[in-house]
Amino acid sequence: MSGRRCLVIGGGTVAERKIANLLEAGAEVTVISPEVTAAIARWSEKQELALITRKYQDGDLSGFQIVFVATTDKNVNDAVYREGKSRGAWVNAADDPAHCDFILPSVLRRGDLTVAVSSSGTSPALSRAIREELERYFTREYELLAKLAAEVREELQQRSISVPFENWRHALNGESRRLLMHGETARAKSRLLKDLGVPQ
């Protein structure tokens, strides 16, 4: 999404969540809504997005390939979807799968580790609830574990060492994770290599 021009129609809390993710991904965001949340207003003031303070009008999708509709007005959803079809733009309408060319999973990120949950657009609330449950399981050490695993994998590739998947699975579920939880990164790396069966 980095550098892509994205249009968000709507300015409430649902729109705010979508905009936050788009900005984090580096998208160029334009918002059309007569009213917006305080966060969207701040982003506009900081020129992190373009804000057009009015209702959607036919023709607003010109120049956009990706459009998000976050309103409760089914007529707006329908009009945007039809315009998207005529202009070749992909449209996602919140809580309205019939007016979606694509759906968005609920995403949990821990550094380079990404876990996505989807109900195929039928129940975004369920997807979000499950993601929130997973947040309690995938705690901060998973970010550190992903970073450590990437570092070790790169080192093994440089040494032309191939490790079977079963070794990785055993090693990543082992003592190295506990050591990371206690901030012992060097020991965690040494233990991971040992559990992988790699000479040090």
C-alpha cells in the first residue's frame, strides 16, 4: 500500500481505524466526510492526509484505485460501489460484503510477525474479538522471537546450513522463548542454535 492513493469515505471511528492502518502502511490518503473524529482532524492538520469536508458525490473516485466506504448509509455504499465498477477501482464497504471487491482481515502485528483473522466479511466484530484474544497469547516476546529467528536463519543461510522444519518447530517452542521473556537475548540465541542442532 506504500505510496498508493486511497480514498476513505466517512469520518467516524470505523473510518479512523482504517485510516490509521493505511497511514501506517505509507498510503496517500484522502478522506471525504462532512464530519470527522478528532484523530482524523489532527491527521489533516498535520497534513498526513487530505480532507474534503462534504458528503460523497458521484465522480469522487476519479484517480483512486482503492476506496474504503465507512458510512452507515446503504445508498452511499451502493453508489460508491457502482462508481468503483465503472472506474475500475476496488471498493471495500465496512460491514457490507455485498458492496466489497475485497475484504480486510483483522490484523495483529508483533514486529515482522503478522497474524490475520477473517470471517470472509460476514462478521468483522467476530474477527476483531478473536484478534483481541490472540493479542493475549501473542505477547511481546513473539516480536523478539521473530527477530531472533530471522537473524539465526540469515546466519545459517550464510553458512550454507539447512535445518529441517521439525527442528525449527521444536526449537522455537523451547527454552529460547523463555530466555527472551527475561531479556537474555544472547543466551536465547545460543539456545536456539543448540536446539536447532547447529554447531556453534
